Amino acid sequence: MTGVGIIGAIIIGILAGWIAEKIMKRDHGLLTNLIVGIVGSFLGAFIFSALGLSVQAGWIGSLIVSSIGAIILLFIVGLIRR
């Protein structure tokens, strides 16, 4: 999430967490969505770079990568909790 700043990172984190929450049919609060979104952004960035992929689309690209990472994070957490 380089270039979006701290406020942008928070907004993208909340949105990514919310998107992941809706796709995975979970029900979390705003703070949990923020945490899931931010952790998901790091996970998504790690996965994309490990695959050799680069997304250079500013806010939209950051939101997509963060959302994918957050969805994967919620999936993994769901596997662990079962």
C-alpha cells in the first residue's frame, strides 16, 4: 500500500475487511474489519510478490490486493477454528 498514506491505508483496510466479510459471509465489527483488512493487505502483497505479480493501480489496486488477502486470511482463520 505504498503511496496511499496512513489515512488511505486505514480506509482501504476497512473497505477490504468489509468486502472480505461480505464475501465470506461473516459478521464482524468495524475494528475487526480494519484489522482483517490491514493484515490482509500484507498477506495479499506477499502472495502477489511471491507470484511475481505487480498491481500498479493506486487505490483500486491496493483495495483489490488487500481484499484478496483479507479473504484468504478469513478462509485460513475459518479452517483453524474448525
